[in-house]
Amino acid sequence: MAKHEYAFYPGCSSQKGASASNYLTSVESMCKTLDVKLTEIPDWNCCGASIGYAEAGELPRHVMNARNFALSEKNLPGQEIVATCAACWLGARETRERLTHSDTLMADTREALKEAGLTINEMPGIRHMVEVLIEDLGFEEMAKHVVRPLEGVKIAGYVGCQTNRPFGVAGESFENPVYLDKMVEMVGAESIPEYEQKVTCCGGALAFSEPEKAQAQIKDIVESAYDHGAEMIVTPCPLCQANVEIYQGQINKRYGTKFDIPVMYYSQLMVVAYGGSAKDAALNGQVIKARRLEEIAAKPVKR
Amino acid sequence: MSANTAVAEKYRNNFLKEIEEQVEMGDWVKMCMQCGVCSGSCPTNFQSAWEHPPQELFMMIRAGKREEVLTSSSMWNCTSCYNCIVRCPRKLPITHIMHGIAEYAHRLGMAPKMQPTRFFSGLFWKNCTHTGRVNELKLSMGLYFKDGFVQGIKNGMAMQSVALGLVKAKRLNVMELFGGHKCKDQKGVHAMLKKAYEIERGRKTAKIAG
């Protein structure tokens, strides 16, 4: 039996061929090393994300998340739900909070769920993967598995918004969370605690609808990483990752910059440090290639 | 009588009450003490994007400026970064209030029709509830073709290098255009949402009648 077991809510962007499929691949490799068993919630649906608000309303939005809770309870009773995506985690946690605090909303939700042949009896715990790593495993346990430290690599820890606000990771401040820097050091790389853009918004969904606004924000995030001598950026959020990575070319055209900095997931750094191959870490999923990590991943492992 | 006139009739000269009863988290608006921390914390406020930052909108609601508030593009500039929520000294759930006012304006048909984020927001919800899961390719295409076919091709061309990069990295699948990821029990998802809308509409209408 695995040391830690959870009901897994991968979310839309993690699916095969979707924008964060590389995140999922690296999380799977990471969990194998750490003996964490994730069982996908059967037939899970979209959390509705924050941007669906124009038509979602209150109840329909919570019902979407509640369906996942019900499916998890039915198929994986007693297990906490773990999400890797910041928006999935936030959406589910918000629904959990609202339903817990309002009997009316809970009753309405149960009535709607009945239409799908489902019900909720217990509220599940909702965790982000980084919470599992920090709280259930701990830094000491995570560090034990490092066999190929990312020595000499300077990495800017970009936490972003939704993994940090409004819920955040327990014990961390909203203005200056430090867990990501600690994870960077845990894999043997050099962190940049003074990176002042670590909780700046990447523009979220506005990167699609009003790119000029989002790209102005992304420019600050990338520029500051360069100013602090970073070789790459690391983040725990799929939308942060995509927004900060894939628009660098457009930002270069718009502002005359020469940005070309890889943006990684914490899980990718961990997989390489744990001795995994470039493929295990899904380094082939980068639009801006992380050459330095590819080189390290090709090196033999110190056992 | 249209929905808009019905509510105008009921809440005549009391826009604050209308917001309290019809908008998600609207009953928090009166708690705002006009400190402006939300406006100073908003990432899009620094790009001359806002007509009215949150604290200004809240005062306009209290001043009964119904038309100006509901037709404003301001709420649609929210990136859902939640900075305003965590910094508000009065603990107002500002992000949710902004989304709530936007949703209400959209429901009444008063929101600016071609505001791109309003358009994208509706598109996103339709996209993810259609099959139960987001189809990223159809979502992007839907947005590019918002202003017609010719503009759609232009937008698509402008985004070509971004899309190609993603396709090469296997993070965008052109086959998504023909189906793509979905829930098995789409019927259940639709039935459950239909019921949820019915209940929510019922509750809001009861307040107008009451």
C-alpha cells in the first residue's frame, strides 16, 4: 500500500494534449518516487474556473464542484481530494466553504445533484498538491529522494495568485510566501527570496480576452526574474505557467525585449533532482526549452 | 414587463437594496469604508483600464447610480487575482462582489455587449458545461472569431506562433476540434445544471415579488 493516498482531481488543462499535460506527467513521476498514490475521480468535471462568472451564477458554479465531491465520496470514500491546478483547488475549496456555511445552498445543491443521481453526505478535504508535499510529507522527506541536485541553477519562484490567495498555504503570508523558494533549495538549486514579482498576477483569463493588459503584467514578472539573474522561473499553477511562458515572443514584439526564459513546474524540478529522465519530467512539453535542466537530466545519478 | 423593468419597479430609488438582494455577496457592499486599498491593489487598475475601481463602484451603488454601474466595463477587468480580498481591512469578498455585479449586469442584458472579457466569460462557461470539460482549442477559436470571420482569421494569424509552439510541445491538439475530452455522463451534468438554474432563478424572482 502506498504511504499516502488521495482522490485525484487533475482538471481540464492536465488532460492529454491540453496546455498543462506536461504538469501531469511530471506529477505522476514525482508521486511514484514519493510513494503517493493518486486515484483519479471517475468522470470528474470542470470546476467552472473563476472566469465563468458571467453565466455561472452562484448555485450552478457550486453544483459543478459538488458533483466532483459526490463522485469522490461514492467511488473513493474517506479520501481527501487533491488538485494540481490552482483554479481547480480554489474553486473546489470555495464551494466547500460556501456549502459548509449555508444550509440553504447545501439543500439546493443536493436537490440539483439528485438530477445526476448523486448526493453528498460529507464534505471532503480539498488539498493542493503543494500542501500535500509540505504538510503531509514535509521538506525533510522530500529532500531525502534528491540524488541529482540542481547545483548552481538560479530559479525565481513565481507563486502567482490563486495558489496564494484567498486561501493560500497554511502559515504562509499572502504578500511574501516562502515555500516555493524552500522547494527550490530543497532540490539543490539557488532561490531568489528577493524576487519581488512572486505574487504578481499574470493576467489570468485576460491573457486570452485582453492580451495587451495581461502581457504588461507578464512583462514585469519575466523582467524581474532576469534582473535577479534567474535562469528559469518555477510555478505551482498551470495558468501562470502557460501565460508566463507562451507569450514571451509576443511580448518581445510589443516591447522590444529579448525574453527567452523557461518556466517550469515545481514537479519537473523535483523529478530531475530525483534522478528522473527528461521524459519523466516532461521537459519536452516546454515551449521555451529548459536546456540547463535537460543537461542535468542527462547526467548520471549520484546514488 | 421585461426583467429589467420589473426589477426597476421593485427597487425604485433603492439600488443598494437591489444589489443586496440580486447580486452574489451584494449584501457586503454597505460595509465598504472607502479606504481604496482594493483599487490600489488591483493589477488592471494601473493600466488605465478601469472606468471605476471597486471602492468607487461601491459608492456609486450607494448613490443609486444604477445605469452607470450596470453598463460599466469596470467589473469585467477583474483578473480574479484575489488581491483585493486578502487586503480589504473590512474583509469584503470584493472579487466575488465584482463577479456578482458583472453577472447581474449580464443577466439584465445591460453589460457592454462586445466587452472582450464579458464575451470570453460566457464562452468559457458554455464551453466547459457543454461536455463537462474545457475544450481549449474550441475556446480559443471561439474567441478569435468573436468579431466575424475576417477578423477571426487575422486574430488566428497573430496567434499562429503561440499556437504552433504549443502544438509542437503536445499541449494543443488540433483533433480537439472534432470532439475532444468530455464527461461520460453529460446528460447528468446538463440535468443538474438545469435544475440549479431553475432553483437560483426561483429564489431571485421570489425576492422581487416579495
